[in-house]
Amino acid sequence: MWGFYFEQLVQSIPFFLKGLWMTVAVSGSSLVAGTVLGFVWGVIRAGRGKVLKRIIGAWVDLIRGTPFLVQVFIFFFILPEAGIQLEAFPASVIALTNLSACFICEIVAGGIQSIPSGQREAATASGLSSYHQLRYIILPQAMRIILPPLVGQYVLLVKDSSVVSAIGVTDVTRVGWLTVQRIPEGIMVFGLVGILYFVICYPLIRLSNTLEKRMTVVTTKL
Amino acid sequence: MIRFSNVNKWFGDLHVLKDINLSVEGGEVVVVCGPSGSGKSTLIRCINRLEPIQQGELVVDNMKVHDKKTNMTKIRAEIGFVFQQFNLYPHMTAMGNVTIAPMKVRKMKKSEAEKLGREILERVGLGNKADAYPAQLSGGQQQRVAIARGLCMRPKIMLFDEPTSALDPEMINEVLDVMRVLAREGMTMIVVSHEMGFAREVANRVVFMDEGQIIEVAPPNDFFKNPRTERAKLFLSKILTH
Amino acid sequence: MLETFNFRVILEYMPLYWKCFFATLWLSGGSLLGALVLGVIACAMRLSESRIISRVAGVYIESIRSTPLLAQLYFFYFGLPSLGIRMPEEATGILALTLNSGAYMAEIIRAGVQSIPYGQIEAAMSSGLSYLQRMRYIVLPQALGVAIPPMLGQAIVLVKDSALLSLISIVELTRAGQILTSERFMPAEGFLTTAVFYLIIYYVLKAFSHWSQKRLIFRGA
């Protein structure tokens, strides 16, 4: 019996690979868009515009305080009521982009705020504009601090992408869910699902750890 | 060139600068000294508005620094500031550090800026370190790069906030040497420092501050030999006997 | 949309939401306790001198961290029956949440333990304290002080993770939203109310975290 199911599972591998591709598509687009948006929000959060800081801060808090599943349902079911019809894939990407941007925003703001104020003072004293300061002095230094947690966040977001299977997006998790209806060997099917996620996530986790180690070695002496 | 008129500043409830009146002419070298907490660093940080003032007038090179509407970029381009902690940009080489402001604020072309950078780095004795990163330089070398960074903007005024206080004793002189040359060349300088030898050699005037007020202003010989106020006498007795 | 927001329907469903609110609380709470216990054990194993024990714990922690919670949840929900084990969904849910958070707790505790300067352990050894005594009086009290803020963070994550239990038919807050939506076709009322309940839990936990950080200032990590 077990052998029979195993064979069936092997035959389903193409289906799983399509699901894997979908996971990569959803996560990938959301990560790119989320990173761009997250950097913009992060720079604002670390800046001086009090009103904008608070608005973004409040939104980030809302997103961090509610389950992603609920956010996905809200984007998918409620936006149509406001007139925006969305299919599952775009709704997922929007929800995941928003989630990514919120977490990345905090990482970026934290990195920027950790740069010693003396750097900003030196740049101000020589007359550099805020834009130039950010671009040439602050961000290049902040990137070293931002990169390890940023990559770590990417891993979390790939895992979070599994939640969009709940609204029908055919990612790896959904493929598993569909397959297990035909092949009732949960351990084998979801073992395969796990392996597929592991293949994507584990290298990213190792990358994040390596980046973190390298970052703590390169410090300037005074 | 620089004029403080009845300047007052508070940090919250703390009154850190009290009724400051001071004029510094072009080409003058002024050394500001006093016990810690006397407000001397705050005083020079007001000149390029790293610290704002709440009362009084501060006019630098005919521009009103106290006026919130004044565009500080122009003023700051004419003032070089050297920090106690150097504040060099660690991710840029010495050349990078000295050329970034000329390129972005004075809009110089890269080749022009690098030529200027090399010239100034030579002047401070670090021509061969143009491609070194701050982490590869000693404290004294880093501070000289910081001075070069200020000089590359061809400023009218150079401000120094305790430039040698964070340095190991062997390196203090290499920095003071650069500053002595600048003074002799006629640069307008205000230096917050405890280096009395330097003050005696190059300063036109010494400003002694205590608890936010200017207590005494005098040429160095007069100040060191015949201090007029009790507080100045007390301060001098403490620092000259160590 | 806001003009037509139907508060009466929400009031009608309040009993359901309350019931589900408490369901979420006890599902998360139970899993949190399990995760703490599991976390301490897994951490102890990970820091053990035996390479085999350390490896086993390592494999557990890395597998959990490299795979999504939903996949783990389905793994147990669909996998256990195929082994002949029948459990009520709530038990499966708590099992999955406990195993998941346990791995993260283990890492948090490990960071806490490793943040203690080795000099203290040497001092303790020099004064004759045994391993267990060192653990009990020197290491663990300080490790816990360092670990409490991230542990509270993990508690918040756990509450949000519990939402996934709605996908295996467990009746908790997210399921309440799904029920309102499917019975009355009102996704806005349904899910926004759900969101509000989660936010209440979130802000309470956040406030508790700030309060406890003020009181427990033994050392910064």
C-alpha cells in the first residue's frame, strides 16, 4: 500500500514543481516590491517628518498585531466591496508585499538610527544636503547592519507565503493539500512539501548567519 | 567675521550659554578654554548651527545664523568643523572623505576634487594615505584627514572642538603642527582646547568660559601670566600643575 | 462601505466571537506553556556536550525553522491519521503550535544563556558550585532576564499563528470571521471584527512586555 502511494507521489512531482514555481513567484514579487516599499517607509520612519512617521508607525503596528491569514482574507474579500476586484494571485502579492514592507521598514529604520550621530553632524557641518547625507554617508553604512536581518526576514516571508494557499493560490502547500486528498499519506506528502521549502529556506538561513558573522568582524576602531 | 550679541541658549531648563558677547575678526586665532561643562563646545557648535540659539543674535560672515529662515548650506560651506571624535566616514577612503562635500556641495567635478584632495592631503602630511580607510589610520592621522576634509571646502573659518582630546599623547603634536601652520597662514580659527602651549604660540586671544559665561578675554600672554578673575586663576592653577 | 457597516450583525454574533476569543486564548496559552517546556529541554539538549544529543536537537530546530507552520500543521493533521493516530483537531493544533514555537523558544533561551560572560561561570566554579547550582543560581536567572522580552515577542507570534488553526476546522477567532462571512456574506464585518480582537490581545501583550522590561532591568543583552 505504502509503495503504491509512493509511486503515485513520484508521479505527482511535476505538479509539486509547478507549486514550487508559484511559491517562488508569489514570494519573489512580494519581496522585491516589499523591499523597495520597506526602504522608503524605513527612511521616513528614521527621519524627522513627525506626521508621516506616526502614520507609517501606526500602520506597521496594525500589520504586526494581526495574523497574516486574516490580512489575506481582508485583502481578498473586502477589497471587492470597495470596488476593487482581485483574483487570488494579485491579492496574495499585495498582502505579502504589504507584510514585507512593514517588517523591512522596521529593520531599515533601526539600521539607520544605529549610525552614530557624529556621522550626521560631520556631514551637516560640511554642508551636505539631507538627500546627499542619506545616499552617501548614512545608507552605505546602515546597509551592513540591515543586510543580515533583511535576509532573515526574506526567509520568514517565504514561509508566510504558504498562507496564501488558503485562498486557492496553487503554491507548494496547496499542491500538498490537494494531493493528500488523493494520496492519503500525510507524512509522505507533507514530508515532500517540507523538503521543497527546506531547499529554498535553508540556504537563505545560512546566508543570513554568514552575513551576521561577517558584519560583526568589520568594525572601525577609533 | 563672527559676532555673538547677547546670545543665550538653554538645553531644556539648563541655561548653557549666558549673555554671550564676542567678536572674532578675519584672520584671528581664538582659543576657548574652561572647565568641563562651561559651554565652550556648545559655543562653537552654535556658529554653524549644529546647536540652535534661543535668544540673541549670531552673525557669521554677514549672514544671520540665529534667523531660522537663513539657508545654512551656504554658511556651512564656508566653515570647516573638526570634531573631537573625528567622525570620519568609515566606508570611504581618505580621498573619499575629503572629496565628497566639494563634489556634492560645491559641485566640483571628480577629477578637480581629487586634485584638490591630493593637494590638501599633502599639506597635512598624508599624501601617501589617500587610498587608506580610516580603520587603517592612527588617531593622529585620522584627525589630520578630518582637518583636510574641512580645508577642501576652502572655508573662511575653521572651527576645532577639542581636536586633540581623544588622541594618545604621542599623536597630539602632529595635529597641532598642522593647526599651527594654518594659523600662520592667516586662517580664521576658533579652537576649543586645553593645549595651553598651542594657545600661547598662535592665539591672538584666549577666551575663558565658566558655567556658560565668558569670564575673561585676553591675549595669551596676559591671560596666562596675569589672569584678572578669581575663577581664571583657579582654573589655571589646576591645569598648569599637572 | 463604512456607511453600510452593520454593527447589529456584529452584536448578534458577539457570543460566537467571545467564545472564539477565549478559544484563541487557551489554544495559544496552552501551546505557549508547552513551547516553554519543550524549548528549555531542546536548548539543554542543544548545549549538551554529547554530539548526538546536540545533533538531534539541532535537526529538530532547523527543520522547524526552515519550513512553514502551515505545512507542519497539515503534516500532523493529515499525517497522524495515516499512522492510525486519531486526535481531536484541537490537540493536533496545539501539538503543531507547541513543536513550532518550542524550536524558536529553544533559540531564544540559548541566546540568553550564551549572553552570560564566561567569567561568571568561572567565578562560580572557583567558589565550588556544582553544575546544577551554577545553572540554578547564576546562569538561569540571568538568562531568563535577557530572554523574557524575545519570549514575549514569541508569545505574540504564537497568538497570530493560532489563526492557522481555523484552516483545520478549529473554532477560534479567525473561524468566527469565516463563519460570519459565509453565513451573512459580510466579509468586512466578519474579518475586521476578528482583526480587532487580535489587536486587543496584541496591545495587551505589548504593554505587558514594556512593563516587564522596566521591572526586570538586571542586565542588557
